Amino acid sequence: MLDKIEEFSLKALEDKRIYEFEKEYPRLILGGDYDKYWPLMIRTQFIYFFDYEGIESLKEEMQRYRHQIFQEYFASKRLLRLRRYDVRSMCSSMENMSYMPEVGRFLSELIEAETEEKNAEDEFTFWQKLLTADNDNDWARTYALQVRDKLGEVKAKRFFDELLKEEDEGLKTEPTNNNMISIPAGKFLYGSEYPDEWPVRWSEIDYDYYIDRYPVTNEEYCRFLNNVKPDKMSLDKWIYLEGSFGNKRCRIKKEGDEYRVEKGYEQHPVIFVTWFGANAYTKWAGKRLPTEKEWEKAARGLYGRRYPWGNEFDKEKCNTYESGIGKTTHVDRYPKGVSPYGCYDMAGNIWEWTDSWYDKEKKYRVLR
């Protein structure tokens, strides 16, 4: 009975049925006479997992788990069972499963509990294939990236650490005279486990390109404004000089016909710039905005690392809420937080515009 509960839970997540399901759903996905003993099963040992309001709710058309966490736990158990058998079986029908916030945590704990009994080389090979196999198992890679930083001292974490160390040694390039970094053509892992970035898949950029080593600074954007001398309509469309969030304000001020940077903020990244203002600046500078894929490859390298420097968060390597600074910082302040290619501030400090659309209706642009 428990095996069927686990199988049902995983298939329900795959079909994006979270927490609730129609009364007939168990029979439809598991077949046979499952519908005949489903109510009996709930009345007995599994009443604590299903049917929050008691047996009376069995009369309703919608059934549900007592809590979503039970569904995710049983799905994790099923994944573990499949993992022991065959990686391909584990991933054969998972293309639609994009929402599983606790599955990775449960499964990582189950894996960790049994790790000591496994051959280290077999474990290493398992994770290597799961991440780098050149096939269509996009969900498998999504899962691998989701649990990699939750595995403690498990062999999988060591594999990822070794992989990224090798990548760091091989990817960094010297910046050009105008502080741009060369990113070579080729494949890379693109996407993440989050719903609007799912799944992780191999993608390819078939051309070399350059990207700025640092975010655009106040000094550079001020030079642009002084050179272009935009009218008020263009200025309001490009940048909010008054700022907008609490006591945070733009560090560029207009004094008469000239634009000046507040003292001490010359080498901080410019903020409160709209997409139109970013696009206008890049054209003036003889460049263009990166696409989302170009930005992501430059930030995360070849193997989809969670942060530019690796898979574990470190507040000493970026300017975020956890750092406690509360304002922008100098664009070259975090040399240990650079991406595999040597780009600064691709996590923390500021959001950055890309040239890609976020939605099919083309109303919003992608920020990273």
C-alpha cells in the first residue's frame, strides 16, 4: 500500500496536482480497482496523511493530503527507489514536474543516510552522469542542481566542488583594454529549478561575445548624459534621478545643464535606470544589452552554478541584504565573488537589464 502511495504522490506532482486531487484521480493514474480500496486505506493507517477533516470529507469530490509536505515526502521516497534502480527510469516521465519545493530536501536526507554504504566511485559516476549527460533528461539535471548544495559531505557535493574548481582554472580570461570579458561560443547549462526558469537544459550560444567586466558606474552614465544632453522627456524615460525606494536615491544630480555624481559614488553602479535608459546608454557606447542567455552564461559558467563563485552562499563575496551594508558598493569590491569568466557583481549590488522578453506578450524585460 505504501508503494502505491509513493507512486501516486510522485505522479500527482508530475501532473502539477499539488495537495488536492479529484476523487477519481487515483484510479485514473494507477488503474485497476484502486478506487475501491482508496477510502478504506484512508480510514486505516493512512488517515494521518490524507483527509484533514476526517472521514466525512471522503464524500466530497476533491480529496487532499493532510498537508502538502506529506505529498512531497512520499514523492521523495519514490524518487529514491527509482534512483537505486536506474537513473533513466527516475527521469523517464518527469518533463512536466516543475514544482517540488521540499522534494529535494527530503531526498537529499535519504541519500545522505545511505551514502556510507555505497561505493564512492559509483556515487561519483551517478552524479556526473546526472549533470553532464548530453541527452533530453532536463528534469534530471534540474533535480541534480536543486539538491547539490544540500548534500553536506556526500560524494555528490565533492563532485560538484571538483567540477567547479576545474572550471574556474580553465575559463577566466584577461579583460580587454575597455574592461570587457570575452565569452567563447559553446554549450552551457541554462535555467534553474524555479518555475519561471525551469527546467535546467543544455543550451548553446554559437558565437563568441564580449560582456562588461563591471556594472556601468555612475561616472560612466553621467558622462553619457553630459554628452547626449537629453531633453526632459527622454531623461524621465531613462532614469529616475530622485530615486524611489525609501531613503535610497540616485547618486547622479542635475545642476544647471550639467550632470554630476555625488562625491564618493563615482565607481558605484548606477541605479534607477529604466530599460530604455540602459538601452540608450549601450547604443551610445557602441555596445548592446546582453540577452538573458548571454548574461547567464557569463554569470554561472558552464555547469549552472548557483552563485558566480560556486554553490554555497557567502555574504563576504557579494553585496546583499545578508551583508548588512544597505547601499551600493564599489564595483570592484568583491574580487572573490567574480564569475567563472571574471565578471564582477553578477550576484548582489544591483539588478541588471537584459535584451530578452520575460513574457510572451512582450510587456516586461528580463532583469537578472
